[in-house]
Amino acid sequence: MPNKLIKERGKTYGNYGDACEFRQSVIQQMNDLHKGKHGNEIPATVRIMLEDIVHKLARIAVSPYHLDSLRDIQGYTQLIIDYRNEPPHEVPRQ
């Protein structure tokens, strides 16, 4: 059963290993940019939130019109906005 599911997902989203490498590279670049500007790494919770979006971007790179992935990015973005605005997580505007 898992192999069948992996094959089905692979047809839509591409190779899992390639997607993981893409995700790691993008997150590392984001963290490097953040550290260069602010002197510290992206906070762990926010980094995980961003990783969810980058995961979907990796899928969109293979299937750019897959509505489910596009909607997921919209939802994850809203969750980050909601988190940002909740005390005690509110962060300074930049």
C-alpha cells in the first residue's frame, strides 16, 4: 500500500528526494538572508511554518496548476499571519 501511494504522489509531485533537497536549499537560503540582516537565525517555530510553505512550493514547481497545493500555501500564509498577531507571539513590524 505505501509503495502504491508513493508512486501515485510521485506522478503528481515528482521525486521525493529531489523535493527534499530543494526544500533544504530554499530554507537554508532564507535563514542565511535573515541572519545577514538581523544577526540571528529565523526563530524555530517560524522556520517550521515557512518550511510548510516551501514544501508546497516544491510541489508547485512540478505541478504548477495543482489547486490543492496553491490553496495550501494560502492557508499556511494565513496561519502565519494569525500566529504573528497572537500574543505573546506578536513580533515587531519590519
